[in-house]
Amino acid sequence: NPTILATFAVIAAVLPMGRASADALPAMTGGHAWVAWILAEEGDLEGAAARIDRVAGDDFDALARNPFWHLEAVLFGQAAAACGHVRALAWITPRLAPLARHRAVSATALADFGPIGRTVGLLCAALGRADEAVLHLETAIAADARIGARPHRVHGEIDLARVLRERGAPGDAARADELAARGRSAAEALGM
């Protein structure tokens, strides 16, 4: 979806303003979720972990009280999976897993953050549960294919290729190569 891609580009461009807003409103976990996710996407894993720590507090109480916790947990979860934030992995995974067959959709932002199962797959992979990760990622890719969510499908296929390579079961390498090639081709076609 070009609108989603443009939205992410704008968010990344305004990262300094996002940091300032999140810092000014520390109890508003959404700003921290966005900043952590963007930092992880940009490869600043230490920065992402530090941002997660600001919300971790007493067992993520601020996030747990938030009515949008599941949307923010998707962003925090992807950042936590990328940086290996142990406390966040332990808190988020069991809370998002029951929602894995749903999409993370924000009516207020008019945004689709994709299948929650993709995030659960990334969390499971970070926890060393590769078989579960593969199942969640496959389900997320199928859901994206059904509704034509090509950018989300690309991310899922690339994630699945990485997890398959890490798992290393018979046939995983060939399938990972196929998924990665298809994902790269689709990403280029979409301008990602």
C-alpha cells in the first residue's frame, strides 16, 4: 500500500520530533513504541532497547493500561525481536500470541500494521522457538496474500526466509533462497 509506505517514510523523517514528543509525554507509550520501532528498523538496536526500557518500568504497567496496547505491542514487539530485549520478549509474546490471527489496525490513524502473527513469529524466533516462528509467519503471509497486502507480505516473506535459514532443517535453505528472491523482487516493484 503506497499510503502506508509514505506514512512510514514521513515517520522516519520526523524521528527527532517523535523522540522529543515521546520524551515530553513519558506516560504516553505510543510515542515510545514508534520511536523504538523506527530505531530498530534503522539498525540502532541499542537505541531501540533503551526506548523499550523507558516503558518496561514495573512489568510494562503503562503499556498494559493502554487501550491501544496491542498496536503498541506490535511495534515494541518487532523492536524487541530485533534487539533481543529479554524482558519485552517475555512480556509481549504471551499477550500477543492469542491475537496472532488478527490484524493490527488503527482506526484513529487509518493504518494497517499487518498481521499480529508476523510479530508473534518474530518474537518466537528471537526466543529460539523456530518451528513456532515459521508457523506464525506462514499464516501471516497467507493472510496478507488473501487481502492483497503486498508490502506486509514482502516483509513476512523476508522474515520467514531469515528464520528458515536460522532453523536449518532439510529444505529450509532452498525455500529461504526462493522467498528472499521473491521478496526482493516484489520490494523493488513496490519501491520499497
